Amino acid sequence: MRRFLFVSCLTFFAISPASADITHAIKSSISLTVDGAASQSIRLGSSMAVSGSNVTLDTTPVLGTLSSGTALGYTPGAYSITTAGDSFSYSESYLEGDDVPTILSTTVTAGVVPALPIFGNTTTTAGGVAGSLAGTIATDGALTIVAGGAGTSAIGQVIQELTIR
């Protein structure tokens, strides 16, 4: 009897109930994006440069005054060779700047800008068209994504995690 009791005690303490933490998580998402229209314009200014060697300035070149709707105006200079018979070099450049716009802002109508100022440095990006862009997640985790028009993106994901400790 003692042996039975001893073996029973050993068995009782050796076999303990299992304990574990089980965590199950389901995370799902859909991201639908339509690109917006954008435009960036940088107005360029007027510039003039003159350089040379063995050249004498007789009449100074002149930039006019820029006003809306008119050209800046430029009067070139007059030059002569300083020492006849010697080599000479001469370079003159002129860049007409952008006109002064009468309106410096634009309006947006239904997500579209009907007219943009056009300057010497302009970058314009067309906006996306949603079209039939759509996405759904069913209760069983099935994703349904419908493509949209140009400039759109749709991303869907379902993540299932099972952690046993």
C-alpha cells in the first residue's frame, strides 16, 4: 500500500495541467488613393551679360522696365576694338524674363484648375480619375478590389496572427 501511495503521489505531482496562452488576431485593411493635380511655376527674371577682351565699351546696353503685357525691351551696347590688329573676343547674352501676370492665383473647379500661369519653369501633374475605384473586405477575409482610372492605386491586405506561449 505504501508503494501504491508513493507512486500515486509521484504521478500526481509529475503530471501537471497544461497552461498556454493562445492569441489569434486578424487585421485587414484597404487603402484607396487618387492622385491630386498639382502645378508649380517659377517666374524667371530678365538677365544680361557682356564680356570680352581688347574691346572698348562705347554705348552701355540697357534693359527696359518690365510691366504687365509688354516686353522688357533691350537696347544692345556699342563696342569698338581697343587695339587694331590684335585679337579680340566679345560675348553678349540677353534673357527676356517672364511677363508680370495680372492674376497671381487660380481657382479650382471640381478638382480641376482650368488655367495656369505659364512661366519659364513650370511643372504640372495631372490629377487621377477615380472612375470605378473601390474595395471591400468580406467577413471571411476575402478582398475585392476594383481598379480605377489613371493616377489611382488600391492596396488591400489581410494579416492573421497566431501566438502560442
